[in-house]
Amino acid sequence: MTEATAKPLGKITALLADLGLEVTYAYDDLVFVQHSAFLLQFTEQPRTMELFTNSECHPGEANLMIYKIIDSFKRDGFTVVPGGHFTLTQGEEQTLEIEFV
């Protein structure tokens, strides 16, 4: 992976920390935020991400935080696009299954 296509996970972590949010797990192009309340997914463009909300989150609180994330990231040159909701379920052999809804 070249520097031009590297995923800026460190910067993402810092921006979320400034909002009082924590990256709880990162894998490949997915970044789980605040114990899976939110999920950021990198796109082909390293400074553009989709933001998904856990379907179990309270809509009012989630929408407020979505606005804060989009605004904060935009000021730092990132584009965050709301991508909808996701659900997590326990899979076989201690795996998690993600379903985008």
C-alpha cells in the first residue's frame, strides 16, 4: 500500500477522541467506534468514509453524534457520508456477523 492510499487510522482515532469517542476495534477497512455504536468504513478514497449507526442506538442521540462526526472530520479535510444502519449478531465459533440494513 502506498502512502497515497494508506488509511489514516491514527488521524481518525485522534479526531474521534476529540469528540469523546473511542476506536474499539479496527479491521481491514472497518473501524468500530464506541463499543460498536458506530462503524466507519474506508472507501477507495483514503479521506472519504461511510458512517453506519448500530440499529440498537437511540436515533436522537445517534443523529446528534453523526452530525458532530461529519462536521469535525470535514474541518480536517475528510468526507464522511452517512451509510445507514448495521446490526451485529454472534456467528459461529466466536465470530461476529455484520449486516448492513
